[in-house]
Amino acid sequence: MGTAGNIGFRSVRITLALPSNASSSVEAALTQRGHHVQPSERTEGADLIIADADIAARTRLIERVARDTPGVEFVLVGASAAAPHPDVFAHVDKLDLARLLPVVDEITDILEGQRVREPVDLVRYETVFAGDSTQVRELMRRVRLVARSEAPVWLFGDDGSGRGIVARAIHDRSQRRTQPFVAYNAAAYSDEDLCRLLFHGDAAAIQQARTGSVFLDRVDAAGPHTQRELVQYLEARHMDPTTPRLLVGIQRHHGVDAAQKFIAPELFYRLKVLEVDIAALADRVRDLEHIVDQMLQRLAPGHVPDVSDEAMTLLESYSFPGNLLELAHALVHAFVLSRGSTIEPSHLPVSVRQAAGAARVARPAIGDLEELEVVIKRFERDYLLRVLRSVGGNRGRAAEILGLSRKGLWGKLKSHGISDVDIDQSELG
């Protein structure tokens, strides 16, 4: 999982991407505080990058570093018209050491383990898309495909699964990637307030996003006034496709059919064009170790603690109804209790330990398990009898249903010792 070690250290490695006339004074102040300042062209190995906002935007520095080296913190300096980036820790609107240095001190505290990241900070692109399971590969494929379109997108995923992260991934792969991405959660606002935030005034989401994307999570919680405005917006968008693209999120267990109970038909059918389904964490056990590793890298950059085999087994046995966000909470809890050393079962939340223990009790004993070949053979015999009984013993019809020739069916019956008497018996259960 990583290299366990002492999480306390006195300095951080900082890369400066600032204009040359400003860089020297910042470097001197940081060096005096005990930090190691790297050359501007070197980003690998950095804990923190302090960058001029214009330079970062022009070189796409944040996107490149976040993709190649997740866990690096960013502080931007200077005015910027772009929407806030999720990987930027802080934005200082002008180069003022009195304002910049306290931000660096705060980041140093976090990296030293004196403060711990909020769990929500661990749910990022590199954690949502970690692993190589069928589910995550299909999610990546679907994101790439829908990013090419301009149509509205439904994002289905349980709470804590990263609907907003997936929406941002679609935006970042679209032709609108250079424009702002603006997100709101409909469940957090009244109908009147949400309508105003989305559509009215110079600060409205539609205005902020310009020709970018607007993500409205929990669209099923939007009130009737907001829904009417969304219908009008989508109708007008046919005449002006340069307006922001709309992406909406809904809880996965609601699904498309249940959504119709909460969303007016005139809006529902205008939104229901492209769909992206985000698998629950319980369905991604194969990815869990990769996800845990990515979260711990973000939680403790450069000092990632190990996770014992026993603790990982408990995590894999737990269903995580809160998905990635609940996993992040569990890891923050374990990290604090372990004080940065190897995470053991005792460091995990009680809910994880108890649920995993109950799951182990419910499992069959090893001695009760059979070889796969035996199980398959028994199932095949039972299924042959079920088909034959359902067609009244008509072997021709049974062979057709089973996709076998009559000769092939005869061979199966002989190998399983199935006679007419067996077929005529009433099926049990």
C-alpha cells in the first residue's frame, strides 16, 4: 500500500511557478521558514506548487500535475476569471507575503499530520476512477463517449459515489473543457433560491458557466418553479447551442422510472437523453485496494501508511452503504488513531469491524464448500430436468430451448443418468 513512516517533518518541498521578478522574494521567505524550494520547471516530488494564475491557466499546469502526481497541493496567486478548481487549496488574489505565508503554514500543518484533511477531500478523480474492474472501465468508456455529445446527461449514483466528480470528468473531456464548470445540489436549496442561483442575475450559474457546463445534482429535489425554468432553458438551448451544457445527478436507487415521480414529464423527457451509471462501492471490491491507496496518498502525501492484510480484509468485507465518502471517513478515522503508522483492524470504525465480523459468521464453513466441477454438474442435471418437465418431456422442444441437437441432449441425459421416470416425477420446490 505504501511506505509507513513518521508523519512529522519540519518543511515541505515547494515548486514556484511565478514570474521571475516575484519569484526571488517568495523563495527567500520560504527558505527562511525552513522549506525546500525547487526550480520552477520541476514539479515531481513537490508537496506544494505556488503558481501564478495566468501561468497555470496557460500551461494547464493544474490538470497535468493532478493527473500525473495526485496529492500535490496548489496555491494560485493573482486574479483569475476561471471557476475555482477542485485541486486548488487556496487562491491569493495578489502576491502579498503577509497573506501567502499563513496559507503555506496551514498546508504544512496538514502535511505534518497536525491537521487532517476532511473526508470529502479524499473523493477526487483519482479515487473515483481508481482500479481496473469491469465497472470502472465501463464508467471511463461511457464518460469518454458522452463527452463528445452536447445533449443533457443523467448521472445515476448512490450518495457518496462521486456523481459530481464524474460530471466534472465529462466536462474536462468535452470541447467545453476550457470554460467554467459550475455545480449546485438541488437538495440544499429552496425552490425559489435554487431558481435564482441557476438563472437570475449576473452571478447565476448559467452566466458563470458562460459556454461551459452546469451540473445540477439531486435534480429530483428541484421544485416546480425551478423545473419550469429548466424546461424553458432546454427549449431555448436548441436555438443557441453555445449556452452551457446541462448535466444532472440523481440517486442510483431512484433510477429513471422512480425519477418520473419527482420530475415533471415535460422536463423528464427533455433531460432523458444520455445516461451514465456509477457503480456502488460494494460492487467494486476488486478496486478497493487501489481506491484506498489513492485516498491515503491524498490524506498523507509522501508518507502513505501501510494497511495490514487483516484491516484490508475487513474493508473488503464491508458493504459501504455510504460508498466512497464513507470509505474516506473510515480512512481518516483509522489514520488519526494509527498516528500515521500501519493501519490495523483496531484502528477502523466500529461499524466496519462489526459488520465485517457478522459477514464472516454468516459464511459457510470451509468444509461445507465443494469443488466447482461438482456444483456445475449438479446444476446442469437439475436444469435439464426442469426444462424437460416444463415441456412435458418433449425432447425435441427441450433441445431447441437448450440450444442443443437431439443427439447432444441424449448424451447429456445419459451422462447424468436421467431416465423417463426422473422426468415424470413432480419437480420439488
